[in-house]
Amino acid sequence: MKNKQLTVRLILMNFLQYAAWGAYLTSLGRYLGNIGLGPQIKWFFAMQGIVSIFMPTLIGIVADRYIQAQRTLSLCHGLAGLFMIAAGIYCKSAGAALEFAPLFVLYSLSVAFYMPTIAISNSVAYNALGKAGLDPVKEFPPIRVFGTIGFICSMLLTNFLHIGGTAMQDSYTQLISSGIISFILCAYALTMPECETHKGESRSLADAFGLKAFSLFKQGQFAIFFIFSMLLGASLQITNGYANTFLGSFASNPEYANTFAVKNSNALISLSQLSETLCILLIPVCMKKFGIKKVMLISMFAWVFRFGFFGLGTPDFPGVTLFILSCLVYGVAFDFFNISGSLYVEQNVATDIRSSAQGLFMMMTNGFGATLGTLAAGAVVDATVYNAANPSWPAAWYIFAGYAFVVGVLFAILFKDPQKKAC
């Protein structure tokens, strides 16, 4: 009975953790485009990658050595929520006089404290399960699925809740909604089982920052793997930043303005996260049948279809089916590389640097890759849409699809399947 209660508590924690993110992540680009900050979208999404390079490590050290992890989680969500609500209030009060700099600073401070909570919430869950005598490897994945469900529910709330006649996906209220959810988790995190700190343990600077894992770059295949992790990570934020903005752009065309895909773009995009939850279940079967390299390649070429379908589709029927296919293929594109890549690291590095190597994998994908990819994607969108004499969103999506195709081909040529190294 106690274990069931603990499971429910952890499910709620994960639900809130990702609901705070889902409130704005896929809809922020559309709002920024509405208020005249379309060319600056890239900076908002690049900031998530920039802070992911160093903030999770710094906050992780705090949680390991100074402040219990559940309290660190509470503190971070409190600050993230405070700055996100402040960003929403600024947007409301500034009105037509809204400026980029104040909004960007408040948003950046919020995501700087939010991004580390992804890892910290995992640590809190692992600790709670371990104390209860449960196996985190077996028990955590079904709990984590509810994080994605929270993300989807929050997206749908943002899509369908109308305040003052305006959908939240077109309004600053999505920022306030995210901040409120963070405040709820700020309080709720304090009810989690206590986590230990290790103040007395002496660790070198290299250990603390996971620098030993960088020695893996001396191994040719790992160097290739991490470089391609960064290149593929560049794809991660493209649709987060621009898919909703792209769909919103059809509102200026009377032929498409009242279609479901335009008026409820966040609901349509939520199919991507639904696909993600389902594709997780396919990974064990695919890993067993195809092996790690082929599963990774499936992911890379899925990104080609993800972008290509957006370029080919239209909001009306039957063109909207291509948008739907783009969302469905997202689960393969996202899960098959992130999870199989994590398994590759787990199975091919020494036990004493596994955690650091996983951190390096995340740094290359969600840090450097997401940052560079967002800025590069922003340059493409600027050139093809915002600064173009004849704006063309399809041209941008085809460029992204071409990039993903080239990355996939090069990976197929350069990366050797671990099972075939001895051949």
C-alpha cells in the first residue's frame, strides 16, 4: 500500500515537472511572432541550450553536497516560477510598448533555474524508490511517462483556454500558467522523502564537473558518436521554436485562417508528445532486432520526414494529414536517438564514469547541439521568411530536412556498429 502511495506521489511530481514546461515550450514561438519578436525566437530557444551546458552541473553539485535534492528542486522551481510570472506580468503591463531585452532577461533567469530541475527531479524519484526498496530501473519509466502526459495536458490547456477572447497560445498568459505550476511544485517538492548530502566527500574539480568523461573523445567511435549527438541535437529545438509559429502564419490567409490546424495548433502539435509516449514502448523490440546503429539511423531519417512533411503540408484537408504524419513521426525521431544513445553510453563506458558520460551526452545534445542548432535554424528562418522578399516557410523546412538527411548519411558511413567492430 505504501509503495502504491509513493508511486502516485512521484507520478504527480513528474506530471507537474513537465506540465510547467509544456505550458509554453511549443507555443512561445507563436506568441513571440504575434508581438513582433519573430526574428528573436532563436535567442529564446537557444538560451535553453546555453544554460543546459553549465547550470545542471552547478545545481547538481549544490544538491549533492549542500542542500538536499528535494529542497533544491523546490528552490529552483520557486525561482523559475517567480521569473516566469514576472515575464508574463511584464508582457501584460508593457502592452504595445513591449521590448525584447526585459522579457528576454526574465525568461532567461527562469529557464536557468528550470532546466536543472529535469535531472534533480529524477534524482529525487530515484532516491525515494531506493528508500522504499524498489528498483528504479524497473519502476521509474512508467512513472516518467506521466511527465509526458503532464506536458501534453499543459499544451492542451494552453491551446483551448481562452482569456479575453484570445487563446493562450497567442497570449502572455501561457507564461503565467507555467509559473503557477512551478509554484505548486515548489511547495509539493518539500513533501518528498529526504535526500542525503555528501558534504564530507572530497572530489577533484574534474570529478565534480564530469571532466573525466571527456577522455572518451580519445576513442575514435565515441568521438564520432558525441559529434553526431551534437549535430542531431541541433534538430531538437527547431520544431519547438518554429512549428507553432509556422502554423500560426497561415492565419493571414483567409483560405486557412479558420482551419483546426491554425486555430488549435498546440493541440495538433501535442500529437508529437503522444507519439513520444508510444514510441518508448517500441525501443526494446527495435534494439533487439536492429541493433543500436540502425535504431539511431531510423531516428536520423525520421527527422527528414518530420521536417519534410511540414514543408509539404497545408492546414486544409488533405494537406493537414502531412502535418499529422510529421507529429506522429516525431516520437521515432526524438526517442530512438535519445534513449538508444543513452543505452550506447551505458553499455560501452567504464562504470566509474557512466554518470559523467551520460552528462556529456546530454551536454552535447541539449546543450551545444540545441544552442547551435537553434541559432542556425533562426538564421535560416530569417533568410527564408522574416528577411526574404518572398517569404517561404516550406523552403526553411526543406533546408532542415536536407540537413538531417546529410547527417544521417554521414553517420551511416562513419559510425561502426558496436556489434561489428571485431569483423
